[in-house]
Amino acid sequence: MKILLLTDLPPCEDYTAGLVLSAMCRFIPTGSLCCFAVVNPTIPVKISAEFSGVPIEFHRKPNENWSFLPQRRPFRRAANAIVNLGERWTNIFLVEPLISKAVEFGRIQAVDQVWAVLEGQTMIRMAQPVATKLGVPLYTHVWDPFSWWAKANNLDPQTTRDIQSKFDQAIGQSKAVATASIPMAEVYRERLGARAVPVIASHDRSLAKTPLLSASSDGMLFIGMAGQFYSANEWRSLLAAMRAADWKVDGREVHIVTMGPQIPPDLDPTHITFLGWKTQADAAEILSCCDILYCPYPFEESMKEVSQLSFPSKLVLYLSAGRPIVFHGPNYSAPADYVRRNNCGLVADKPFASEIYNAIEQLTCSPDLFGTMARRANRAFLNDFTLSSMHRSCAEFLDLDCNADTVRLHNHAAVDASIPRNDQLPEAVRNRSLAVKAVKVGRRGREEFRRSKRWLIRKIADTALLVPRLKTLKLEVHNLYREVSELRSQLTLANKKIQQLTSADQNRATDLQVDGLEFRHFFGGERPLLFGCANLIQLLLPAGGVASEPDAKNNGPATIASTNMILHSPEPAAKPESHSRAPPRRATASATTVANLMRWALRYRADQLVVVAEDHIRGGVAEMVRVGELLKLPVTIYSKSTAARPSAANSNVTFKILSTGIAAEPNMITPDNRIAELFSSDRS
């Protein structure tokens, strides 16, 4: 058996569809897969290294997006005519040659079946002709209804009807179709008579996190969100609700953590942290550090079919995090039905800001409801979205000859890694694309326009300031702005001090008043998060910077908080017995400590992490390194041991080793020698 994967996105780690394909391809035996990828030249996609042994052929995808044409009423007819002519030309002169090349590739590989992903006009036009000319059965895969694609890419009505007809025909004549949800499978069974199998993105059981039984007691409420921002209106409703409540729910300060390929609209850095694209494992770990997970879905009538039939992969990731979910979308959507049936979250089924706020407040104020839904989310993931369930679905879909109850992942890496492989669309082919050239010209023109605009404004301003009265007014306005800025800074500082005083008891730590403006110069960031045992931390404090110190015998937690610096420390680890001579151990990160440190770093918007410890095993070193990897922050480690340095993917980890009687490392950079002198003393 050999399968030809006909797709516009090969198995990769950069996009959700690529991640799902990667998981499914691992179930296919080695040597039984080849790929014909027709990729968008404007998207830098590269096949994963683990599939380097899969025969693959890349080709440039014709233009499918016509949203650059004007869509207002006076121009709509002309735009539709252009789209119709362009699609006809593309079908005749570009798609037909691609079909011939795919058939030739399939014959060389001697394929037995075609697995076609129906995403976009090109793949829908190619799927059935390729399978027919090869004389093999067709297996189709659907991510979303075609109506969503047609709307997003501004296709004309005639082309939309033609492609929708080909879409339905390909599914109807398929031996099996993989769908993105159970409702989608039911619709295709009833409407098209297809053997539809729901294949939903799933993960290994090890990704499941321990359920959180109640919202954290640190006075903060972290709301997590991952994935694409295709529900912009619903996202703005969440922001409107938080702004109306002064970013507080039940007295807790709210902070939103987002991840994904796109920067969220209306980003407020004070209350929202954007972490960019994360791997599935890292995203699950970050989401498990939050209290509530937010999943928006479109309410628009034009997106009704998408809401009814699609199932967001982010919801599976949320379930693995073991946190209650607030789903903000229509009542008729597939995710809303799943959340209600499994009682793993609350559904806000109206597009109003008050609706989403009430759902978040209900979860926050009810620990029993919070804990129940967190446990149900964990149970739903383990029951429905592990690799074993996905393996059974994939085997049923592709008619794989394997034991569906036994999960076996196959290795598709090349045997000889030294042989060069074609893992992406060649750069020369990508640069010949009109779409790529148009994007480059557009970017260059936009930059030139902005530069010209700035130059013109500057010239007009300089000319106006030649009038003495206008020049005086400018100075007065600037002085007023400066005064307002200083007053806001003082107000922020006062609010932070009030917050530190009120939260000191909750944090169970000793509050030390330190001049943050002086202390921050010992490190590279404006807002460093310092973590370590109190007796070692005292060695780092600048002379004369401490207004009150804890008892010298107290080696317990200590907290230093100021406008520019935050410090938190764990309970000191027990010292090993003197006769123990065990070999050095590698540090392993504690999930609880990682979560607490991450919440502290996000809460105070730390830009640097500093840990002070006896060695690299104890004292939270591994945890701080892990937080640095997840948040992409530089980490500085002060340690009195050179053994067992923890490995870190974060290249911004700096080790500064100082031991009794040993001078500082030559590459250590400090504002003065005070730190080196303190660490070289006999105090520990």
C-alpha cells in the first residue's frame, strides 16, 4: 500500500493543519507515503525534518485570494467579472498542468490511493481528476466548509457555485472523507451519502495537565487564549467587558495571555501579553498556568455553516490544560454543544460584553463549579482527544491495515541524512510568483509612502514654527505633556506600592523596601524578577539599599517588590547529609513552581529573570530556565557550584558562577565589584 498525500500544506510544525497532518502521517507505515504539495508561495512553509524520508514534490499554488479587489457596491460587479475571468484562466492554464504533474508523480511512486485535502479552489479542482487518471480510490479531507473559504477570499458567485459543486462531488465519490467534527460528518453522511469519519486534532496523554480545583489565590486572574484571531468581534467584546470592569473580576486583577501566529487586535501591553507562536507542548504548559481559558467563535450569520460544522483545534489544547473553558459563540455551534455535553466550561451564547463577563465572574466566584469543570475538561481530553482515539479514526478513514487498538508511531526520517532533500518550495520558484512580487512591491511602496508622509509633515511643522506665537504654543503644550507624564508615573508608583502592601500577607513573604532604580543596574532589565533563598539574596542587595532586613536566622521566603524589580523566593531545599557523595543530578522543573514563577513574571511584566541558588539542582534554577524558555526572557543564574548546569533551549541563559575563595568568572559583567566580593566571602 502506498498513499499519495495531495495537499496545499505538507506535514509541518508551523500551522495547525500541518500539525494535524503530521500526527496522522505518523500512523502510516514507513515507505507507504508520498506527498505532492501545491503550496502558497507567500507562506514560508517547510516540511518537518521527521518526514525527510518521504518522497515529496513541491509546486507553486496559483493565486486564490481576490480580496485585494474593491468590494464596494460601485465596483462589485467589475470585481466579480475580473475574479471570474481570472479563475477560468487559472483553471485552464495552471491547474490542468498541475493535475498532469501530480498524475505523473503518482505513477512513478506506484500509489494505491489518493488522500486529498480539500482546501482552496486548486486542491478541490485537482482531487477527483488525479484519482480518476491514476485509477485509484479517493480519500478526501475537509478542514472547513468551502463557504468560509469563498467568503474569506472574495470569490464571485459563479465561481463559488462551480467550486462548491466540485467540492460536493469529490466528497460524494470518495471512498471515505475525514471531517473536522462529528456534526460535519453527520451532515456529509446525510447530504452526500459519504462514509464520513471525524478525525480531530489530538495529542499524547502526557500532554494532559493536573486540573486546577479553584482559581489561584494570588489576587490575579489569568485568562489564556491560543490560536488565530478569526473572531475579532468576539475578542473585542472580551476587551470591552474588561475595560468596563477596570480589568478586575471579583476583586482580582485580570491579565490575558495570548499565543498564535498573529498579534491580537487592540493589544494593550499593560493587561495583555502576546507570546507569539508556541509548540503544542509549550502552549499547553502556558495555558495550564492560567485560571480560565477563552475560546471565541463567530456569531455572524454568514459564518453560520462554519460555526455549525467546524471544531477549533484550540479547544482540544484547552482541554489538555485541565482548566475550565469559557466558550463565547453561538448556541448552535459544534464547540458549544461539546462544552455543554461534557460540562467542561460555560457557554456565553450572546455577543454582548456583559455575557462574557458574567460567565468569567461565575467561574471565579464559585470554587466548586470551577473545580468540577476543570476535572471534566481533563476527563474529556483523556476520553476523546488522545493519540489512541485519533489512531482509531485515522485507521478507519484511510483503511490502514493495522491494529486500531495499538498505537504505533512510524519513523519517516531519511536513512541517510547527508543526502540533500527537497523540503520546501525552491526560492527561485517562489520569487517568480506574481503574488510574491506584488507583496514585495506593496511593502516597498507602503514604506515609501510612510517616509514621504513623515517628511511632508515635518516640513509643514518646521514652516509653521517660523511663526513666533506657534513656537511658544508648542513649548507650552510639550511642558504640559511632560507634567501629565510625571503625574501618571507618580500615580502608577503609588498604586504599585499600595498593591504590594496589600498583597504582602497573601504572598506570605517579607517585604523589603529597596531602591529599584539603583537595584536594577545590577541586572540588564528594567523589571527583573529575582528568585532565590533569602540568605543568598541578601548578598546581592546593594549597600545602603535596604530599609529593613529580616532576621539573620531567617532563611525562609523573602519578597522584594518595587516599580522596577520583583523578587520572590521558594522555601530553601534541605541540605544533603555530609556523608552523602551522590553524583551530580540534573535539575528537573516543578510544574507548580514554573506556574507560580510564570504568573509573577506576567503579573509584573518582567523583562529579565534572575535566580540565586547554592547549585544548579536546587533553588528553582530549572524552573526559572523553563519560564525563560516559555516567555522568551533572558535568564541570569548566580550559583556557588559549577556542577550539573541545566540544559536550556533559551540561548539567553547566562551563568555566573562564584564560589568561596574563587574569583568571579572572567566574562562576568557587573557595575562594580560588590557582588563578586560578597560571593567570595565565607557567608552562605
